[in-house]
Amino acid sequence: MPQFFLNKRLIVLLVSIILLVALIGISLKERQRLTWPEQFIKDTVGVMERVLEKPAHAVAGFFESIEDIKHTYEENQLLKEKLDKYAKLSVDVKNLQQDNEELRAILGKKDALDDYNPLQATIIGRNPDKWYDLVAIDKGEQQGVKKDMAVITEKGLIGKIKSVSQFTSTVELLSSLNRTNRISAVAQGDEKVFGLIEGYDTEKQMLIFTKIPSDAQVKKGQYVETSGLGGIFPKGLVIGQIIDVTPDEYGLTQTAYVKPAADLNDIDHVIVAKRTMPTAEAELQE
């Protein structure tokens, strides 16, 4: 029985070899027409290729699009970083130019000040809750700063020293609503008109020039300066320009609204000025 199966396997192997050789021969032989199995297989493969071709191209295109999007995103990120750096650099350059212009103007202002000793300082702090009242500067008692010294910019007066520590000081601005914050002022024109700067209109952002005589000729466009009569501020410091004039309800005096010469909302560099007044001893020596 085993011998029979062995012979059967051998016969099957030989028949398979013969068929394989025959198929190879048929395949290699030039024919005008393919056999139906070959036609079936070839047509099936062709149909499958056509069916799968579009989805394959679509999938390949999809992944290519994803790759392109990724590259575009990376390029945009690089461009954004460069733009951010450029914007920051532009802002830094602009700030440096502004600081340079302010410092040049302040140096020019120093040369023009004869009646008081100037000390350059920089704003180092400003409380949002007291925006219109106080600012801090980087000069103090060690640098010769004292209470009530006038503080100006290259454009005009901004306030006075309120308190002093060893290396910093607090400046009370012209816009402070403190009742004691008063300045003896004069409107320049054909005739000098004296009055007081007291109070600030936060809505109009104007200083209030009061105690102007009812018969005084005060007009829009006139400049207002410190009179030097108050004993604190030197004479001739520019305060601002008159924008509007109104009589009081009794017609006894006039009130003018003055636009500050200096931008009280944007202050960086200032000058602390001490009025130089001759002492009695110096006068006696003369």
C-alpha cells in the first residue's frame, strides 16, 4: 500500500512537470490569439488597474498636499519669526531715535537755562491709579534734588518735586487734582495777564487757568508761562497754550482752558530745575 502511494505521488509530480513545460512552451510561442485563461487574467488585471488607478493617484495626491501644507506652515512660521524680529527691531530703533531726539532737546534746553541749575532725570515709574497725579524719577537727595523743585521736558513744565528719597523722587504733575497744586502763571500778549493754574479737566485734558480779570484781553492761541511770583517755579517756563476762554457765572473773572505744552501722558526724560535766588548774605557782600 505505501508503495502504491509513493508511485502515485511520483506520477502526479511528473504530470505537473509536463504541464508546466507545456505551459512555458505555449507562453514562449508567438501566437495571434491568447488562450481564454490568459485573456481572462489579462482583462481582470487591466480592469483592476483602472479601478485602483484613480484612488491610488488621489491618495498619493492627498499625501503630497499634506506634505506641501507642512512645508508651507514651516515657511510661514519662519517668516513670522523674521517679521516679529523685524517689528521688534523697528520699535527699538524708533524708541532709540525718540530718546535721542528728547535727550538732544534736553541738552539744548540746559544750554538755554540761565536762572536755575538743571539736572537730567528719567521716569522710572507711574501708578495707573494715579496716572494724572504722580510719576517717579531716578534722581534723589544724593543728586541734589529737593522738594518743590520744578520739573520740565524740552517742551515745557510738567510739575514739581513732591517728595525725595536718597536715590529717587516723586513728581507731582500739573494735572494733579490736589487742591494745593497751584501755579502762578502769566498769559503772554500785548499785555501780561496774571492768574493761577489750578485744576485739570480730565475729559478735555486741559489745565484750568483761573483768576483772570474780567477786563483782561485773553485770546485763544496765547501762550501761558510761569510768572515766577509763586516762589517755587522759575520765571518763563512754558506751561501751555490757551484753547478756550469763558467768563465765570458772576462776570467778575475769566477762566481759560490751557493745553499743556508737554505731553503729560508720554514722559520719558525730564529736567529737574532749582531756582537760583540771591541770598541776603550775598547781597550784603555785594
